[in-house]
Amino acid sequence: MKWVGYGLLILVLASPAARGDDPPKDKDKKEASAKEQYDALNKEFLAKRRDLVTEINKAKGEEQQKLIQKYQALGGDFADKFLKLAEDNPKDPVATDAIFWVAENAAGTPAYGKAAEKVTALIGEMPLKDLGARLKRARPTPAVLDAVLKRAEKDEKDPAVADVLAWVATSAYYMPAGKKAAEQLIATHPDHPAVERICLVAANMRGGDELLRQILAKDPKPKVKAAATLGLGKALAEKTDALGEKPAEADKAAAEAEKYLLAAAELYKGDEARKKDIDAELRVIRTMRVGKVAPEIKAPDLDGKEFKLSDYRGKVVMLDFWGNW
């Protein structure tokens, strides 16, 4: 019995708690790195967003609207955490990721204002090559766009500025900043790979037809020429819709649009996808634009009786196309 008791005493004395020379188990855990903290926060954010999407799809009416508002405000719930992570780790590369995260996901919050200032400073300081890589993961928010354009103006002679302008032009083509960047890129780097894509989205820019004419005037390479010709045809086709009350001007714009679309069809000969796209544009201009006779429609009415749109010629007709999903 004495031997057993002695053995137990040795075990007790040998335990970490009895010796007191080792830290408790919780303290032995290594503190997560800044990158690990960032990844954990982002993972939590994305998980909550996915859960909200699931709830939104199941809900209806007022409850669904509340969930949508909650979804839109979710970035604000995490903004302070990301900002604190950046402020606690100013020399860690992840600080930049955290600051951009707030600027891209938490508009309208107090944290956004602080992050926007920091983003402006970062964009103004980092090497242009690094900025170009950074922007590939960024969202085109007003704060980011303004800072990038200012930096592009400051370092306009740096070859790397082309990639920065290309990002603004292609990411924000529907905004004034996008058009401004596109004009600068075309004026200074007309052979940049992004110019072809700019041509194809220019129809959605305000004044996009003027920009495309500038590109064509430079006698660009075949791919850019084809894209600019197609883009100009689409831009002019869009213009006809705004000229519904000016039939003579609408007809002139439509004729010019058709000319460029037919030219684009030749330039894209062999590209079936583009051919279908162009054929659809031509069909709209020729038969469905404002001022044209509406195409015939035949269908059964609510009572099952067949009707034709032409039966109502000369009368005011409202067509209500609806569906139920």
C-alpha cells in the first residue's frame, strides 16, 4: 500500500499544474496571424451572406424586403472589425486588404469614411505595377475610382499607367470615370489589349459613339477595328430610341447604324456568335424601332380565342408582356 501511495505522489508532483512551470492550455495556443484573422472574418461574412440569400429566396413580401435590407447592410456589421485589424497591423500586407475591404463593402458607414481616406493614400503611394495587380481584386467604388484617376494623371508617363487606366475603363464603363479613363487610354496607349473590350462596351457609355469614331480614325489593328465598328453600330442603334419624336433624325441614325453593323458582319465573318449578335441588332433596327410598324402577333386571349395585333390597327393598344416564375 505504501508503494502505491508513493507512486501517486510522484504522478501528482510531475503534473504541469503541480509544477507551475508550464502555462495553462489556453495560453499555449498561438495567436492567429493577421492574415488568418482576415481570412476568418471574410469567411464569416461570406457565410452570413449566403445564409441571407437562402432566407431571402424563401421569404415573401415585407419579410423579404427586410432581409434584403439586412443583406445590403451586412458589410457595415463587419466594417469596424476589418478596420481595427488594419489599424492593429499597419505594417502587415493584410492591412491593405482589410482597408480595401471596408471601402468596397461598407459604404455609408463611419468606417467607410476612414477607409476611403486610407485607400486614397495607398493608391497614391504604392508602385503602379503593384497598384495594377491590387485593382484586379478591387471593386470600382467612387473613392477608389477618383484616387486611381488622380494617380494616373500624376504618373501619366509611366508605362504601367496603361493597366490602371484599362481597369477603370473596363470596370466602370457605365460611369463618367470609365469614359474619362477610356479616352486617356485610347489617346496614349491605343494598342493596349483592353481597347478591344472597351469598344464592345462603349455603346453603353454616354457619348460612346464619339469615342468609337476616334478609335476608328486611328486606323486600329483588325481586332480593335472590328470591335469598334460593331460597338459604333450598337451605339447608333441605341441612339435611335431617343429620337422617337424626331423621325427624320431617327431614320438617319438607323441608316448609319445599319451601315456599321453590316461592316462589322464582314469583319467578323466566320464568328457565328458575333453574327447572331449582329443579326439581332439589324432585326431590331429594321423592324422594331420607334416609328416602325409593329410586327404581327398572333395568340389566344384569356378566353382562348385567337387574336391578331393587326386587327387593332388604328386603335391605341397596350401590350402587357408578363410571366409567372
